[in-house]
Amino acid sequence: LRRLCVATGATALVRLGAPTPDEMGHCDHVHQKEVGGRPITVFAQSDGSKTSKLSTIVLRASTSSVLADLERAIDDGVHAAKTA
């Protein structure tokens, strides 16, 4: 839920009731596609959209240890870019 809120600019609500316009998010295009034999839902913003700085990287590997190495390498790269 948090990632979806960040991606769309929405606010997670803990109360029942209608959200205010400030709490509502926006997404330019929502569609479902298949990646690696599994259906995924894609929330896409247009290129000019400034509401989201969130990206998703889909990784596939032959073994879980290779996948873990790839995940660590990407995590290290993201943290290096944040601190630069």
C-alpha cells in the first residue's frame, strides 16, 4: 500500500470515509501484463509526470543465490546514487 501511495502521490487513510482531493492520488495508465508467466499490474505515469520517483525492477535468475546477488547489487547501486 505504501509503494502504491508513493507511486501515485496518494495518502494512505486509516479512517473510513471519502478521501479529500488532497489525499487522492493520480495515475496516467493502469494495465495488466504478464512477466515470467505471472500476471502483474502496472501503474504507469507519463514521462512529464513529476508526482512519482518510484521505479520497479523485475529480476529473474537461474538460482535463488544468483537472484540474491543481483538484488544486493541493485540495492548497493541505489544507495550509492542516493548518497552521491
